[in-house]
Amino acid sequence: MYKNSKYTVLFPLLLAAGVVLGLLLGQYMGRNSTTSEIKGMLRQMALPTNKLTYTLSLIENQYVDSVAMDSLAEHVIPLLVKELDPHSVYIPASEMQEINEPLEGEFDGIGVVFNMATDTVIVLNVIPQGPSDKAGIKAGDRIIEINDTLVAGQKLPQRDVVKKLRGPRGTTVHLGLGRQGITDLVGVDVVRDKIPIKSVESAFCIADGIGYIKLGQFARTTFDEMQASLDTLRAQGATKLIFDLRGNSGGYLDQAIMVANEFLHKDQLIVYTEDRQHKQLREYADGTGAAQDMDVVVLIDEGSASSSEILAGALQRRIGIAAHHGALLHAYGPFDPETLYDRRRRKLRRGHLEPV
């Protein structure tokens, strides 16, 4: 019978122990080496490439106290954007809805236009069949209290008054009104509702065959409003148009393009954009516009900007330019813009009004 010596038994055990120890040592040393290399590579990859990113990273990871980075960014970003150009601006998410609201064609409110003369909210206009009209509010009423809080004489910013009056449709706001001939406040409860915002502020025939349209902004509904106004004026016999863009600071570009298409002939250039690589995107008239045969005068001033400038520039390619009384009139057609301007005998003035 085969007998194992002690060396025969110990040698495999020692060999196995050595192999295991070697594997463990190799794995430990290799893991440390590999881990160090990987960590070093990640650190290099994550190292910020500019001072701003590096500074924010240091503040977030190594500053002695925890910092709300979102709040810090809200303070820093406006300063950065301000250094670009006068037309670039940072809009916080909290303000985006408020800024876009006038361009969406509607908002939730009480349906009045007011002005804050001498620190008093005076109702200038009440939208027919709107919430305030149904509640009995009249033009000339002074809003003294909002939800039993005094607002008259409190030197409140107009924005704060607007916020108090606007709100989700279906909610109620209580107003204390000062009304001529009545000593005590008139209490009125107004149920807020959807309030339409019109781009076309006025449209009528100013003389035989001559229409007039005042466009206040380029909102989501501008093109539809323009089409309806042009149809009405043409039905009244208008073949020429005074197109008033004074004080129109712009809005949605697509609306300006569609309005321009109504007047331009097929394949006439409306506008083109060019990026930093000099790649251009061009928009041309498609020849389907219903007002291609109309002669047009466009009124612009220093308050006409953005989409207004694009529209005026697109229409300018038809014919001529003339200046009168400090306002620039672009005349597109065979008639004399100065004669048309003199026949109006009036100017539309824009005050600091607020729809709510």
C-alpha cells in the first residue's frame, strides 16, 4: 500500500497556499494600480477647461459650507448674458410664462384695461361680455381695494397690481371701487375668465378705397386676425392699405413671415437667417397671398423692432421710401404716401396701459 510522506503532503499544501497568496497580492497590487490610474484619468477628464466652470466646481465641492448652486447660477447667468449684446437676455423659468402670456393670444384675468395715474388704478376700458363687464365694472371706475387690501395711494408697482388682478379662470377677486357720484366704495366680485389679446388694435376704412390697420404685436393669433381684417376691408372696397407698425416691438417671427406672404408675389424673399458658420435659411413668398394686388404704406418709428423690421424690410422690396413728420413711411404702390398721411389728420398715441 502506497504511504504518503510528510513532505509529500506538505508540498502541495504549501504550493497551493503560495499560489493563493500570490493571487491575492497580485490582485491587491494590481487593483490599487489600476484604480489609481482610472481615478487619475477620470480626474483629468472631469477637470474644467475654463475658469467659470472650475470656480463653480470648487464652490460646489470644496467650499466650507453647502451652497445652493441653482440660486447662485440665477445671479451669475444674467451678468454673463448682459456682456453679449443689447438684444440677448436671460429669462428665468419663473418669468417665462408671464413674458410669453401676451403673445399667446389669451390670458386669465378680469377683462379690463387700466392705467395707474397719480398712484390710482383707473379703469380705461372694459372688454364687452368679459368678466368685469358682467360684474358691472365701468370705464372710469377707480380700483381702491383688491381682496380688502388697499392699493390706492400705496405706490405699488404696476406689475404687483397686475398680479393681484390676474389669476386662474374660475377664481374670484373682490374689488372695492370708487365711482363718480357715489361716496362709499362699490363692492364687486369678479370671476376671472379667459381674456383674448388682440394683435390688430384697429382696422377700418380711413377714406374711400383706403384701409387702415394698426398692428400692436406679432402674437400667436396675428396672422388669423390680419386675414380677417383684410377680408373685411376689401369687402368694404379697400384697394389700398395704411399698415401701422409704430410701437410694435415684435413677437413671433413665423407670424411676420405669414403676414408678409399675404402681400408679396411668388418667390420674393421675405427673410433669411445666417448662423456663425454662414449657413443661411431663406423664406420666400409662395404666391398664395390674398393681398398681392393691394398698394401698401407701412408706418414705422423708433419703437418698431424685431418682427416689425423684418416685415417692413420684406415689403420694402416692392417700391420706395418716404419720410414725413419724423415718422418713416414705406410706400409700396403708385400713390403718394404724404397725401395719404395728411388725409388721416390724426395720430394714434400709445399710453402705458395694462390689460388684466
